[in-house]
Amino acid sequence: MDGKAAPNGVATIEDRILRITGYYGYYPGYSSQKSASRSSVIQCKPGGNCPSRHRGMTRQLSPLSVAEDSAAPILELQNRSPSGICRHSRVERQSRSEEGTQTHTESGSQEAEGQTRCQSCTSTFLKLIWRFLIILSVFSSWVGTTQFVKITYETFDCPFFMTWFSTNWNIMVFPIYYSGHLATAQEKQSPIKKFRECSRIFGEDGLTLKLFLKRTAPFSILWTLTNYLYLLALKKLTATDVSALFCCNKAFVFLLSWIVLKDRFMGARIVAAIMAITGIVMMAYADGFQGDSIIGVAYAVGSASTSALYKVLFKMFLGSANFGEAAHFVSTLGFFNLIFISVTPIILYFTKVEYWSPFSAVPWGYLCGVAGLWLAFNILVNVGVVLTYPILISIGTVLSVPGNAAVDLLKHKMIFSVVRLGATIIICIGFLLMLLPEEWDEITLRFINSLKEKKSEDHADDITDSSVHTRSRSRANGTVSIPLA
């Protein structure tokens, strides 16, 4: 029993080893047959004559050959498996490391892209806030100036003195600019050096007495006339009407630039000029071309005309100016006004044209309010154009019309007639047409063509999506749809 049990146990173990190792010569009962052949070989004595079949079987199934045959797949696995496994593991580790590196790179690039987008969004948001604040500043300063003048007229009816007093404040423009230069510039310059540098707006030699009188005198006169006529118009008309009529200066600038500077002809701006003239006529017709209304309209149109002439002459003789040069020029106008035009309010005072009996009756608080707001508006208009887009200043100016209308309606209980309201709307529309760029027609055509191309692409994508959806639904139903030509 022991002799039989041992071979069976060995056979069972050998069968398991061969089955586990996957030996290609293994089949059920292989180990029992091999053990039987081994027992027959063992039964043959070393010196005896074994049958030929025994010798053949011994030669085929000898213990050494069986061991070699059984060990062959194991050795092959041992020889191949470690290197193969190591190679596969190395490749797998390398691929995993590459995937990890690629994932890390992609995540890093996504984070960098996210930071870039965040920074661009922040900068865009700050730019929008900055532009909105500029528009709001221009709007509020001009509305405040107009309303303060109306309030000052209740106790002090001296428009030229108000004009002269407010223009003197322009001397502070260059000191304000230089203060900003000291606060922001890395390489700070002395006041004299900065003044000489900004004096190049008058020529290469700087500001001389001859150039001071030749270049500053006409612009100072136009500046004074513009403001003085504007204040006279406010005595005859409401703040809404005067601010609307003053917006016509944009149309006058275009007409003078087209005639004098030979600027490009634009049909849209011609239409805007016609609309401005139509609004002026309607505003004069509102009260039947008589009384204070027609005089006020004439004052307002004169103020807009002198303002347009000032801008065209500035472009013709002085050209473009940077921030410092514009500040220098405005301060020079204030200095000229203080020296040469101060005699005018004195003459008006002694001729009783603009006279006030007690000196203490002058409302200095209101006058300082008008001068301060006017100074802020002049800085934004004459200097702010250099820092920002001119269209922002223009938008702030045209928004003063509904702003003054709101104040007149709520505070002064003004009732606007249909003719005045229509004239104001026509003038504002003409002003907005003036803001169109010179290449507006080409830009509009490109925009329309891009919309058409986008619409055609979207239509083609919709057709493709619908056809794919129809095919998938047909295949789901077991049919294939063939599109007809």
C-alpha cells in the first residue's frame, strides 16, 4: 500500500506542477503513465537484457529526459519571465511616468492659462471701470457747472466776470500735472526743466514773448467767447436747451475740418450736420422765433461755433499734444487771461454793465463752485483726451443733456414742449452720428459678412447634425436612410 501510495502522491503533485506551469505536453494521466514507464525502467537490471521497446521507452522517457522535458517550460518561463516582466514593468513604469509628466504639464498649462485668463479679465474689468469713471466725471462736471451757473444767476448777474474768474483757475492745470509727474514718474525732473520740455508745443525754441502773444492771444479770445456766450445763453434758455445746442459744436468741427483742413468727406457726418441744423431751427421755432428764445439760441450756437473754431485752429497750428504740452497750453491761457483780459471786467464794472454795489454781495462760494467744476471739465476735455479715447469725452458731454433735463424736471418743474423735445433728440442723434469712425462703412460691411458666414456655417452644422441624428435613429430601427441627391 505504501509502494502504491507514494507513486500516486508523486503523480498527483507532478500533475499539479505541470498543470500550474502550463506544460504543453501535459494531459490527464500523463504523470501516471510516466511513473509506470519509470517503474518499468527501474525493474530492468543494469546488466540484464531489456526489450527493445523498453530501451526505446527508456531513451524516450528516462528520468533525465523527463526531468529535462518537464523542466523545459519552467526554465523557459524562468529565463523569459524575469526579463520580460522587468521589461514590461519598466515600459509600464515609463509610460506611467510619461503620463504623469504629461498630466502634470497639462495641469500646469491649464493653471497658467487660467491665471492668464483671470489676469486678462481683471485688466479688462479695470479698464471698463476706468472708462466708466471718466464718462461719469465728464458728465457730472459739465452738468454741475451748468446748474451752478443757473443758481449763481439768482443772486449775481455778471456773466463776463464769472467767465474771467473761472478762466483764471486754468493756471493750476500745469501745477496739477507736475504734481502727478512727481507722484508717478520714476525719473523726476525739476519744474523748470519740465516746463521747458512742455513748451515745445509752441515751437522748437520754446515759449518766447513773441510766440506767447502770437499763439496764445487768438486762442484765449476764442476760449473767453465760448464760455461767455454759453453763460449768456443760460440766462435766456433752460440748461437742457443750452447743453443740447452746445452739442452742435461737433457738427461745426466736421464742417470746418472738411473745408479748412481738407478732411475726408463722410456722408454720415453730413447727415449729422443737417440734423444739428434742423435741431437748431426747431429749437428757435419752439417759441415762434421771437423773444428771449431766439436770442438764447443765437448765443448757444455762437458758443458752439467758437468752440469748434478753437479746436480746428488748435489742430491746424499746434497739431497733436501730449499730456504735459496740453496742460502747459491751458495754463498759459489762464495766465494770458489774468494779465491781458483783467481790464475787461473792470471796464464793465465802472460802466455799470456788470455792477454790484456791496463787494460782500458777491457769492464767492457759488463762483468757486462754478470755477472748480469748470476746471475739472477743462482738464478732462483738453487733457483727458490725451490719456483716453476722445469718444469717452464726447459720450460724457452728450449725456449732460438728459442729466440737465432730469435736474430741470425734478428741481425746476420744467415742462418740455414736443418741439423742444424733438429738437433735443435730433441734435443728440446727430452728435452720436459724429462719433462714427471714418471707416465705419467698411467695418459695417465686414461685420455683416462675418455674420453671414457664421450663419451659413451654423446652418451647415445643423444640417450635418440632423443627418447624423437621422442615420443613427435609422440604424437603431434596423434601417439605413440614404439621402436623396
